[in-house]
Amino acid sequence: MNASAETASAEPAAAVPLIELRGAGKRYGNIIALRDVSLKVGAGEVMCVLGDNGAGKSTLIKIIAGLHQHDEGVFEIEGEPVKLSSPREALTRGIATVYQDLAVAPLMPVWRNFFLGSEVTKGWGPFKQLDVDFMRRTTKQELLDMGIDLRDVDQPIGTLSGGERQCVAIARAVYFGAKVLILDEPTAALGVKQSGVVLKYIVQARDRGLGVIFITHNPHHAYPVGNRFLLLRRGQNIGYYEKGEISLEELTGLMAGGAELEALVHELRDAGASTDTVRTIRDEIEEDTAAGVGRVAVTETVNIRDLPEGERG
């Protein structure tokens, strides 16, 4: 064997992503909902997908979760091209989705919700019954393993905070064998403290080897935990970055639409608007944008000190 062959054999093969999309597109009749979008997520990684309402985030989720099939491009699970036919098939392939509007039975105990639809029984025939002790113990332990220490798993899940309910859903997905976890705007309706709790458990899921796809409109939540960032606007990719390639300020600027503002200014000038008019409109838009970003920064930015030391970006 020559030296080059020995070197090649000594180099580890690149890990196959858990999920990869290349040039994915989706149409609904004449409407293009998604065009030429690519992303990948491997074990122990967080892929953040950012965009405002109508950006195409929901369509992307539906393709990966098996609700819809892509019309263009390639969708691979662990290197195998697929077109998922249903959410059930996605689950059997290890893809679990936690939606923003969690489907929980608020008056049922935490442990019943944890095993809802997958209840464990003991005995047989007419003597079969729920194995309540096992489900209680398992729920308690799985939540502890994720760092969630509930006082009582018999309490109704509706008494938990929004952040705690999100974390129970994440722990449930991990327990039932998810390899890829899709989180649909998990911090959207939460305050600063609860958002920090959810982000901490996203990191915990990642550190347990899951691939996480974190859908959000808030760069201040995405940046502390993300490995990669995909920005969508009107169904198209406007940026795809490794964490080392972009700062939080740059990510926030892209989300705030800086490029669109410049395009609008050029259009106004081409249309013959006066310099004063262009300047006034630019200043008003910049003030509104700065105020919006400022509100996000003040009310929703997560305190990095609440995250593990290695995740403080």
C-alpha cells in the first residue's frame, strides 16, 4: 500500500448527516412556497431556520415532518433519498416534531401526557391494566435526565409554565427514540426566563446526540445555541452560515431586512422621489426597525450566563 492510500484510509469518513435537503422546492398550484432550499443537520448539532411569517418555515417543517412531499430537489435521511408519505413514517424514521401549539390534555397528569398514545400496560386479557407505577417512575427519571426537576408528575400538565410544557415535549421525543427533533417556534410566546429554560433543554438534547432543527424568528434565541443558520424570505434562501461565519449583529441585521431597505431606497430614487423624501422614509423605516430589534433585545434576549459554559457563543 502506498503512502497516499495509507493516509486516505487513516482519515475518518465524513459523518453522514441525519437529515439533508438539497435544492428542495414546493409548489401549491401556481404558488411557489419554497424554492431551492438546502440544509443539513448531523448528530449533536442545532440547525436554526430563521424567517418572518410567510418566509416558508412552515412549508419546510411539513416536508421534513412528512405532512407534505417536496416537488423539487432531494431530501435524504442518513444518506437515503426519501419522500415521506405521513408523519407516522417520519416518526418511524426518527423525526419528531414539537409544534408551537402543543397538543396536550391540560387536566391530565404530566405522566399521562408523557405517555399519551403510547401507554404501557401490564397483565393480559381481562386483567390488563395501565402500568401506572412504571409510567410515573419513567416520566420522573426522563425529565430528571433532561435536567427538569418537577415537584410532582401527578400534577396536571396545564399547571406547568409554557416553557416547562415545551421541555416535557422535548423529553418525551427523546425517550421515544427521536434522532431528529424539529422545534416549531418553541420560544415564541414565552418570556425571558422561560425562553432561557427551553434553550437550555435544546442544548441538552443536542448534547445527547440528537440533531435539532430550531425554527424561530428571533436571532437572539437562535445564536447562543445554533451551529448553523438558514435565513428564509418569501420561500427562498437568503443566507446559510456556519456560526463562525456570522455575528449576532449581522444575523439580526439580515433578519431586520437591511438589504430590502436599500432596494426600496434605490426604487424611490429611480422613481424620481426627492432626496428629502427618500431620507425621511429611510429614517422612519430605520427607526421602526431599530425599535423592533431593540424590543426583541430587551424583552426576549436570553441571558447567556444561564446556559452551560460551552454554549456562551
